[in-house]
Amino acid sequence: MKKAVSRACLWFAAVWWGIWFGGQLFNALMVVPYFSANPPQSLAEWAQLSSTSLVDFVLIFNPLWMVIALAVSLALGWASYGDGRRWALGSLVAGVISLLILAAWMSPTFARLMDPQDVTISMIEVQTTLYRWTVANWARILIEFDGFVCAVLAVSRP
């Protein structure tokens, strides 16, 4: 039973990684250029469009679910993983790093940038911070791609 639950959690993580990575790639290519086109006005417009649904979306779609699934999978199936263990661990590490980047810096920074009431932040600071956020977003996406590949490789092991 443990082995079956472990395998199901691993499969869940691999599928969720694929959905998450695809969504983040779409976001970086299609959405980020929209809200970063003419800061701070474009950020304020984006905040008005997404204010009601963004929190719900982030609570449902985030790397936490992959981290939990991978941790449960490894805890229950550690002995049965064989050489797939390193791939599952790599995926778990990528998920933790992604989650920490999102929670510790990217989400709070983006929330601050979208706040039209924040007059303490200058135009130059908005543009510089948005540029840094965009670069960090691409770095995070690369980490997430690694997590996805590691999960797929872990699933492909018997």
C-alpha cells in the first residue's frame, strides 16, 4: 500500500509540475509583457483586472502541492526508489527553491509594485524592481523546468 501511495504521489507531482511549468511559461511569455509594458500605469491596470482572482489562483496553483506530494512520496517509498531517488530528490529541491523564491521575494515584491496607493516608490525604482522581478521569474522558471524534468525521470524509473 505504501508503495502504491508513494507512486501515486510521484505521478501527481510530475503531472502538477507539467501543468505548473506550462502555466508559468505562458505567464512569462504572454502576461508579464502586458503588465510590464508601461510601468507604473500598466501595473496599476493589471492590479485592477486581477485583484479578485489572483489570490485564489495562487492558493490553488503553486509549488507547495508538488513539494508535499514529493515529500510524501519519498517518505513512503524511500527504500523502493532505487536510482530514481536522486531524481525525486532533485524535483523536491527544485520545488522548495521555487516555493521559497515565490513566497519570500517575488509575491511580496509584485504586490508592492501593483499597489497604486504606494507613492513612496519612485518611477526608477518601479522600473528597476520590475526588471529584477522579470529576471528572477525566468530564473525560477528554469529551476521549475529542472523540477519537472527530474519528476518525469523519477516516474520513468521502475
